[in-house]
Amino acid sequence: MALTVRLPPRVEAALKAYCASRRITKSDAVKQALERLPAEGGDKPSAYELGRAGFGADRTAQREVARNTKRLLRERFRGASSR
């Protein structure tokens, strides 16, 4: 399968240097990188998994952080300085 990709100049220069130092073609270098990509990406948690604990974290009595932001911050920082 043929694929055309436009690379930013700095990436193209880095690829050219990489290929020259290892004496391989750009196509071979890209193929190797693409073969490793799925294997490396599978073990990392998704953005949702990383942030799941913070979603819905508004634990105020009325769940109105937006309306009470200044008051809540004032209370939080005053409480922290007295510790």
C-alpha cells in the first residue's frame, strides 16, 4: 500500500539524519516505526482512564463550584495556611 505523508522540516531533517547514521532508507525507517507504534500504545491508559477519578469531583453541598469559586478558594487557602 502506498502512503504519502507531509513532514515538518525539522522532522524530515531528523529522519534524514537517522537514516544516514543507520544506512537505511526513509521508507524502511518509517515502516519500522509504524510496526512498533501499535505495540507501544496498547499499554498506556487512555486520557479518560487517567482523569476518571477527577470527573464529577464537585463534592460541595449544592454541587455549585462555578457559583462559589471565590468563596471556596478563600476557604481552602485560609484553611491550608493555618495547618
